[in-house]
Amino acid sequence: MITFATMKEQDSNSPIIHLQQQQLLLRMEYEYEKEEFKRQTENMGVARKVKRGLCWYPATPGRSYYNSLNQLVIEITHTENTDIEHNFEFGRPVCFFRQSADGKITYMNFTATVSYADETRMVAIMPGAGAVMEVQETDNLGVQLYFDETSYRTMFEALEDTLRSKGNRLAELRDILLGTSKAGFRELYPVRFPWLNSTQETAVNKVLCARDVAIVHGPPGTGKTTTLVEAIYETLHREPQVLVCAQSNTAVDWISEKLVDRGVNVLRIGNPTRVNDKMLSFTYERRFENHPLYPELWSIRKNLRELGSRARRGSYDEREGVRSRMSRLRDRATALEIQINSELFDGAHVIASTLVSSNHRLLNGRRFGTLFIDEAAQALEAACWIAIRKADRVVLAGDHCQLPPTIKCYEAARGGLERTLMEKVVSNKPAVVSLLKVQYRMHEEIMKFPSQWFYNGELEAAPEVRYRGILDWDTPIHWIDTSEMDFKEEFVGETFGRINKAEADLLLSELKIYINRISGNRILEEKIDFGIISPYKAQVQYLRNKIKADASLKPYRSLFTVNTVDGFQGQERDVIFISLVRANEEGQIGFLNDLRRMNVAITRARMKLVIMGEAETLKHHGFYRKLLEFIQNIGNQ
């Protein structure tokens, strides 16, 4: 048996050994998460689950109906704690429970799947009419996230398929992406794109020339999405259809929306999280419902459900007659379904889904010339192989110097599960990588330090943003040192991390001072927006509550976003305030050791960046020491 220890000693260039190692690490993560879920379910009270966004209680059942995919669904709403960000989204499993007057929880003996969720309403796919009835008849109903077996099962299957592949395209891609086999390129005459900068143009041409793999490395603000959309658009001149995936539903929505804006026919598998009419209109469900043959199919399905209850009544001949009719109707329904699906898929240029949803039954047997994976640096390697199985070549886009995938098991992360496929290909196949170098977001001074630390000083600010600012004679980047203020951090709990209330209070008073400097009227007129970031959930929650309770900040609340670093990935604001929280005599900085997180935090600001933290604690780490020196030098200029 191959163990983790023996693998470490073996040839790291062997794709087979590498994939076996991935299986082992994924198994560790799976077992850890399963155990963690069990512990939470058994030991954690309902109030704590609600607070963590894992649960709605009380929840109210609404109407049930069959959706366009003939799935029995039920609507669930909740009206309490609606300001807490929940983790319910399309495809995630849930379970229902009732709570008695003495607080005892009884779980119902089935699981459901989220089909749609917003702040206050959820639609869940139910296993049968009995489950619907049980939910509708329950008082003191609650719904919580269930352990997601399906995603893990799909990832294990993908790793197994990739391991076993012989003599096919998947085996070739495996040996190119993970081994020593060379990546090939076609000789093509370069295409000119006058509306792109030179590094974006090079990246698109590299994608078009790649036989096997290409990587678009897009640091913050460099127009990665613009480049990727252009590459997809150009690829569609050469191929009839491509598959576009990302790790999260939000990232899939974002790239899909940009493609739709370019006039590309997108078919979205899975429900969007950015729910608006524009997004919904290109989902598979909505397209299916709008197909001219759908009314006939709906009427047949309704007929079948009615006949189903009659098939158990009457004489033998009557029952046989009903069964024979049902059989004919089923055949017709299947033929209609096949025809609708065929027309929907054949007419689409882009099939868009999350990596896990690329395993959807609707995509069974389909192959694509090219697979594009956006935000590839946030995706587990195993998840990438789910989609790669369906493609002849793969284009990865993202930035491995920003947020990594979320790994809950420390041992698995340390063993290498955190290292993504994109990272491996970047280090093993530098010839396939295109780095985008011109950023269009930040003032040059805000950009300089992350450029030096993460991107070998290769980034440059576009002329139109180089000196952008809100106030004349303002310093674009500022560190407020709390070392002399005797602030102390407190530990709140594993999930919520740490809090530093005094630092949060100071941040809000500094925010108000800056608002007054700009003037409230100007902020409202010009819609100058503010981001307030902390790596710790407890600090974020505290800041949100303080802002909510502060009447003087009420006019500007719509212009404020308060969130964790992870919640800010892919976003930008005019002004960013960061609360680092850590303040202790030991120089312990825990979570802040992940410098990729800090890269995300400091690169969200367009014009002004304010960092608040205790320099005495943080300067034990080389990154923060250098950052502090850099900021001090700017202030002294």
C-alpha cells in the first residue's frame, strides 16, 4: 500500500504517483470535514449554527410544485437573522429538523438539495411527496446544510479516471500537465487586438496557438476577465462550442455575464447566484421552460402523475389499460425531452458550469475542443480533472498569488492539497504562461509593494490610474500603528477567529474623519465607495453591527461593504480600510501568515488604502516589516 510518507520519497515527476498522493490527501480532507460536520451537528446549538450561516431557524415551508425538470420542490422562507450571510447555494445538500419546546432537535430521515437560494427564500429539491408533507406539517421547522458527499464522490471518480487512463487524450493531458511530456503549440499568424494591451494580446494569441494547455496569469486589476472573454470569443471562430467552468457559482456567473454582453449564446448549467433576469434568461431551466415544445411535455407529465394514482385502482383490464397509456406517454415525454435538450445544446456556443456541475447528467457523453477554467488558482486539483475529462485542451486563468482553495484539514493542506493544478503547471511549464502586466485599478503607490513582493516588480500602472486620488496632497497608502495604544485581541472561536474591539472602534473613528475630509455631500454625489476588510469573521461582524448602530454613518451605508478577505476576492473599492486585529506580546499572527490573503486585501483599493494594526506584533514577519518600511518611505517623501 502506498502511504503519504513513501510518496514523499518517490519521483515527484510521476503523474501516477502524484495523483495517488492527491487521492490520499483528498481522503484526509473528506474524513476531516465529515467528522467536523458530525461534531457540529451533534454539539453545536441551533443559535450558533444560525450565526455561522449553516442553518435557518425558524424556517417556514411554502408551496410545493414540480419544476421544469420534473423535480418535486418546496419553497422555504425565513424572516429572522436575515442580515447574517448564509452558505446555502445551488447544488448543496440540506437536511430538515424540528425543535421541541425543551430545545431537543429531531432530524428528518431524508436529505434535499438546494435548487435556488437568496437572502430570505430557498427552493429545495425533495426526494418525494412524503418528505414534502412531513416538512409542511412540522412546527418549529429548521433547515441546515448537510455534509456534501456528492462533490467528494465526483472528485474521487475524476482522480480515478485520470489515473486509469491509457492511450487516450486524458492520458496525454495528464502526462503533459503533471509530467515531463512537452506542451505543443500550433504555428498561427498572430491576431491583432487594438483594444487590448500588448500583454493581453500575447495571452490571447498563446491561447489560440496552444495544442494542450495555456495559462493566463492575471494579477489584480490587469483585465484577466477581459482577456479570457476575448480568448473564448476568438476560439469560437475556430470551434463550434466550448466548456467554461470555475470553482464557484459566482465566478461562473461573472464570466457568463461578460460573454452574454459580447453576444455569445451561453447555456448555464446550475442556477446562478447573481439572480437577475439577465442571468436567469440563459440558465438551462429557463431555456427549457421557454422552448416551444415544453407546454406539451408539461401536460404529458401532469397527465402521468394523475394516471399514476389510477393505475392502482379498478379491474385488471382497466389497470392494464392505464399502464399501457402511461408507457406510451412516457415514451413521448422522453422523445420530447431529448429533442428539447438536443436543440438547446446544439444552439449554444458556451456551456457554463461549476467544475463539480460539469459532471451533470446533461453533459454525459459530450466532448469539447477547449475547456476554459476561470479562477483556476482557487480550485482543488481534483475538481479540475472533473471537467478536463471532457476536453481536448485546457486553458487555466487566475492568479496563484491570491486566495488559494479553502482546505479545512491542516495536514492535508500541508501535504500539498492546497497546491493547485495551475500552480503546478506554472512551475513545470513556464512556456505556456502569459503574465498580464498592466493594471487598471490602483494608484501606482498602492500597486508597487504587491508588484515587488508577488510579481517580480513586473506590474505597471496604466497611465489613466497611475496618479488617481480623491484628495489633493493625500498619501495613497497609510498605516495607523496601534502599538502605543495597549489594544488586545481576543479569541472568539475556531470559525470566527479573533476580535480586537478597540481597533475596530478606532477604525470607525478614522473612517469618519476621512469622510469629513472628503465631505459627505461629495461622497454621496460622486458615489465614492468604501470597503472595510478584516481577515477575521468576528471582527467583520462587530464592525457591521457598529456601523448599523451609528446614526452618523447612515447616509453612507449603501456605499460601505464590510467583509472578510475571502468575501472581497474579485472586488474593488475607491477606499479600503483593513483591520489586521492581531496584537499580542508573542508576535503570533496566525492567519495573517497566509500572504496571498494579504495580497488580495491590499490590492482592492483604487485610490486610498488605510491599514490598521499593531506594528510591534506584525513586524516579526518579514512581509509586514517590509510593507511598513515601504509605507513609511512614501509618507516621508
